[in-house]
Amino acid sequence: MPMNAPHRRRIPASFALALYEYLDAKGLDSDALLPHPRPTTNIALNADLPIDDWRGLLDCAAGHLNDPLLGLHLGQTLSLRHVGVLGYVIMASQNLGEALNRLDRYQRLVYDVTPMAIRASGGGVELVWDAEHGRPGPLVDETAITALVHLCRGLTRPGLSPAYVSFINPTPAVTREYTEFFGCPVEFEQVDTVIRLDAQTLLEPLQTADPAMLAILEEQADALLARLPDQSPLIDEVRRRIGRLLPDASPEITCVAESMDLSVRTLQRKLTAAGTSFLKEVAAVRQEIAERYLRETRLGLVDIALLLGYSEHSAFTRSFIRWTGMTPQAYRQRHG
């Protein structure tokens, strides 16, 4: 894939199947109502439906139902079967933090539209979808965010709630139903779409955890991911240069850009076009190196933290929990 190749901007056709089923349950002739053929039940669960088609289907259904909150309502009907292999990879994870880490890894299988980023927020994390890759629209965003929270509750406990939710879209006429569903403050017209989760929520165990099955499912997910267009070669080069800088200090984008004979603005633009950011790539390199050190060496946590450019090991521990849903010690014991 060329360096400046655009995001594919596709979702699974199984999402459209969920919309047909939703309309069927309401007694409507969905095949006559919607301007797109009904997907078959055995369709490959990969991101293969153009986002413009999905938005058109949602707009059409919302108009016929006279339901501007269709995204909020439809999202609560999506199940793991609509998410495919990734749904079962998530289900087999140990806890919610691990599950979200795998969602980050395989997100292109189900939502190859606006890349999700994970960033630290106090003692927890924020799942962030920015506006730089376009604005799919309220119905698309709300269906996806509602479905994600709904599935997390199904895997942990019904009362699980985020600490905060925000949408980049305009404020709807009525917001009460949003706060009732999410169980937390919900804001609109924000810079990014965000789900904030506290640290304790990340440690929520999944009753369906299955380490043996997880290994098999991840092989399937990796195979599906490999069929998608490759990541930009720019990312590999940036990661190599970040890796060289880590032992000396926390990598700065100015140093990486200069070493590649690029301006900071040009490098930021290229990374955005590749569906990522400099901070996300720093985190990816740190995680990869940290996991290798924990698996393959007897280095102490303080030493590993220093090699990764952290000034203190507590910051490294917080980051590692955010990446994997477990402490470095727990990871080493599991993979030792």
C-alpha cells in the first residue's frame, strides 16, 4: 500500500444484516425498505461494506422509523456473531483491559473507518476516535459506540459503565436516553469521540476467558488481518527510529522527523494518512520491546523502564497495564 493510501473506510456487512434483523423484528419489510441487498448469514465477517453505503442504510431506516436515535437503539442489538472472529478473540481474553488491547490490534477487521487510539487518562484510559479521518455521521458513530459498550457489558456485568462519553456530532434534541444507557456523563460537539474507562473497569474479569482457545482465534484473526492492505512502510521506518531512541530518552517527533529528512508537519501528515500517530507508534514500540524483555530476559522492572525511556518504573507499569490489562509482573509469570 502506498504511503499516502487512504483508509479503506469499510465495516462488516454483518452490521447491515443486524439492521435488517432489527427492522424485521419491528414487523417491517426490510428487503423492500432498504436500498441495499440483504447480506447472507454466512457472509465473511471482514470489513467489506463501504461506509457510505452503511450511512445510507442507517439514514433510510431512521427516516422510515422516524427515529433519530436509531444508532443508540440498534447498537444495543448487536452481538458477538455480528463481529465475527474478533468478537470471539475479545470474549476469550482474561479481562476487559486485555480485550480492548486486542480490539486495538484487530480493529480494522470490524471498523476500518476512523482508527481508534488508546491514550492514558488519569488512572484509566480513553478510547478515542478523532475527526481527522472524516466524520461518518451521528448514526454511524452512535451505533458503533453503543455496540461497543453493550458488548463489554455482556462480557463482564450488566451494570458496567464508562466514566465519560463524548461525541463529535451535534447535540440531539433529547439527551436523556444517552445518559440513561451509558450510565455516565455524555457530551456532544466535542473535539473527539471518546469513551473513558477507569483503571478498575479495565480489570473487570471476563467470564468467558479461555487462553487455549484464544491462541487459535488469534491465528484466525491474524490471517484475516493479513488479507487487508498492508500498513504503510512509513510506519516500519518510524518504529525502527523510535526503537533506536528509546534507551536514551523518551522519543520526540522532532528527532525522528529530522533523521528522516522530513519536517514535523510532513511526518504528522503522513502518519495521519496511514491511520496512526507518532504517540501511538511510540506506545506500540514500547509495548513490543517490553513484552520481549519480560518474556526473554530476567531484567528488573526498573531496568526495563529505563531502556524504554521512562524516568520511573511506576509510569512504565501504568502504561503496561493500559496496553495489556495486566501488570508487568503478571505478564512475566504468565509467559515465563
